[in-house]
Amino acid sequence: MALSFQDMNLRPELKTALAKMNFSEPTPIQAAAIPVALEGRDLVGCAQTGTGKTAAFGVPLVARVLENPRKAALVLAPTR
């Protein structure tokens, strides 16, 4: 059985937001990266364009900020 976003250790409001955006089944990069990032471990993800890398890193980031709203996040987007 494939892992779903509902099966992940995410807060209910984040699961609801993902469902409203029609995110039901994570892509392979998301399924591999999100649980690792939720544990607070470092990771490097490599996948083709359009495979969901932004959500693979963004979902755990939002989850961590929701846990502690006093935390902040910095997103660096390198240019080519």
C-alpha cells in the first residue's frame, strides 16, 4: 500500500491544507524526504524537474513552524 500524506506524522491542519490542494499521494521524492525532514535530520534530495521537490522540503518546513510559531525559516533559492 502506498504511503499517503494522511499517513504521515503531520498536524491535522496541514493534512487538511494538503487535501484541499488535492495532494493525496506523495511523489517518490516526497515520500522519501518528508519523513526524514520531519525527524529533523539533514537531507539532500535529487530528482527531475516537476517531481515535487518544493513540497518535499516545504511540507516539513511548514510542519516545523506550526509546531513552534516563534521559529523562523529561511529559504534560499539559487539562480542558474
